[in-house]
Amino acid sequence: MPKVLYWMGVVMFCVLVLMAVLLYKERTAFIDIAYHLFFILKDGEFAIQNYRFVAAGTQVFPLVGSMLGLPLDVIMKLYSVAFPLVFFGCYLVCGVWMKDKKGALLLLFTTLLFTTDTFYWIQSELQQGLAFLVVLFCWIYSYRGNAQGLFWIITACLCATVVFAHPLLLFPLAYGFLFFALIAEDVTLRKRVVITFAFTAVAWLAKKFVFTTSYDDSAMGNLRKFITFFPDYFTLSTNKEFLKACVSKFYAFPIFLFVVVFYYFRQRQWRLLFLLLAFTGGYLLLINVSYEATGATAYYMENMYLPLSIFVGLPMVYLVLSHPRMYSLASILIVLMVVGGVFRIWFFREPYVARLAWMQSLLQQHGNEKLVIDEQDIPKEKLMMTWGTPYEFWLLSTSETGKTASIVITENAAQLNWTMDRKDAFVTVWGVFPYEEFGNNYFRFTDTIDTYQRLH
């Protein structure tokens, strides 16, 4: 059965690649990814932020495309498919090279258990880091070679990649180490877990004290909310929204959680049961308290919940699926998760299709003007976020019309008054770029006479 499930996963990734092509504008002309692509093409190099080097795996696609001189529309498609292709590559590494098909199935959990809005908000290093975390788990669990030096070098590299990818990955990392230590039947696996934990600790210390960033430090500031909201942790709106999402989008998560809990009860695996409940409950509490009253969007909160897929996925693929009396139920549930996940992503595309259509309509009306627009004058709920609009309009206008539009939508248009007299510069919320900085065909500014105007 695992082999059949594995090949189903191959088909699933092919479908995701196809969907990434069909919906490439919805995925790339969307906030962060348009921002990253802007700097990749402007500077001709990787746009790595906060030392999250895992992003190089996907950014290499548009970077190489630009070096080859491919059209902007093609580069957008390349960037869109880069993400499912990288995940697919990790899947094949686990299943083909490491011959750990059960472990590879864990990637189906990280890719589809929660993914709905995050299929369209694609740039998250957290999701990319989860894919490499699965590779790390398969590597330490299934390696059977004799080249110990090579084994530990690759292990150290994977640990560093995961730790630097996102701070929250420490939680599924710790959970995985404890899980494998508890299920290990030989000393070799326990030894690998201990040494890998040491590598992880070194990488974390380096990240914390040598490669620290203000962005990560500010995010840690949300922990103060444990004091602010004490002791009313369980009445927060984020908890209620999560429960609603478990009915509409995350429905597979409580089902898998129940099955794993039931399995642990039947097998009297009390330590593993405590591990599961402690990490699941603790992580949910951490996220829901930290992001209460922040106005975090649905796609961002969904991204924060992605590590929960590891907590239920590991016991499902390595324990429940191996139990002779439960493998049929586990297999059916995994199939339903995959099929339901693909259909759910397609069904929830409408807000992103409508968002793209609105931006294209604005370009048809004002694409030849330089505009600063206050977000109070537009349907903000349709755009979701506005800080990335200069990059989004650049991408859409240049790829569709061959001419770059200069349109900025911001929450406070008055703050950009100092830029209104700029005739030969591209204005964004976070910076002004003189035309002379753009030296390739992906930026086509034709208006050096008119200044920016306010649209009322």
C-alpha cells in the first residue's frame, strides 16, 4: 500500500505543477513574490531575506531564466512552478534515493493538510523549510550506507538549512527528534538523533547570536502577549477562527489527530501520546496568543499552522500506516486528504482570481498614468494587502502590455507626497528607484515627463 500511495503522490505533484502554471499570475503578482521577483530581475542575483537561504532553491528558477533572456511572462511561470517542483524534488529524494517511501508520504502532509490560501501566497520560507525538514527526517531514519563522514556532512547542511529557514521550525524539529528517539529500536538511530540535535543546537546558536535579524527579533516580541492576555488564552478570537477553519478548510487535521490519539490509546503508547498532545496544544497556544489582535490575514495564519502537519504526519506514516489493522484506514484517509486538498485549493481560487481581475481592470483604465492611491479609495478587502502593489502592477503591466505602469496603493497616501515631483523614478512604499538603476528589458519605463498624481 505505501508504494501505491507513493505513486499517488507523484500524480498529485504533477497536478500541482499544472495548477501552478494555470494560476501563475494569481500566484506571482501577489505581494511578497512580486517583491522578490522585482529585486531578482533588477539586481540579477538572489533576493534572500533574513538569512533564509532555503529560498535560493526556488529563486534560482527566475534567476536562471533572466540570465537566459526569457520573456517576463515565462519567468513568472517558472517562478510559480518552482515551488511544487522543489517539493516534488524533495519527495523523489526521499522515495527514490533514500528508498523511504513512507517518509516521503510525510511531504503530502506538509504540502496538502492545511494548504489552501498558502497555495497562492507561495513565498513562505516556513513551508519550504518543512520540505527540507522531511528530507532530514528521512535521511537520519533510513540511511544505510557506510560513508559516515558524508552522512554527517549532509546532516549538518540539512540542519543549518532548516534552522535558518524559519524560527518556528524549531518546534517540528524538536518534536521529530523526540519522536524518533522514542520509536527507535536500535542504538544507531538514537545516536543519530542525539548528534543531529547537537548540530541543530549549534546552527540555532549561530543564527541567534551571529546572524540575528531585527525582523525575527520583532516577531519574538509577540510573546509578550502571553502577559497581556493572561489568563484568558482560550477565549481569544484566533482560537475561534482556527476552529471555524477546521470545519471549512483544515477538516483533515482533526480527523488525523483523532486517529493518532486513538492509535496511541490502543497501543498504550503513553509517552508518544503526551508528546503529540503537548506539542500540538502548546504550538496552537503559541500561535493563537502571539497573533491575537494583530490583524493577520487568513493566508498568513494558515502559514503559521503548517508545522502542525508534522505532529500528526510523523505517527501516521511511520506507525499507524505500518499497523496491519489500521493501514487500510490510514491509506484511505491519506488518499482523501490528497484528493480533497487539490480540490480545495482549486475551489478557493476565487478571491485570488477576483483580485487579479480588479488589478487588470485598474491597469486598463490608468495604466498610462503615474498614480498614488489611498487604500481608502479602493476595495481593500479584495486586495488583502497593499504594500506590494507597485511590484504587482510592474509585473502585470510589463508582462501583459510591454510597458511598465507606475501605480502605488498605500494606507497613507500623504506620506508619499515627497515623491510626487519625481519624473524619472519608480516609487514604492519602501523606496524610490531612479530609472537609471534598471538596466534590462524587464522594466520598460517610457514616461520621463509626467510626475506622480493622487487618484481620488
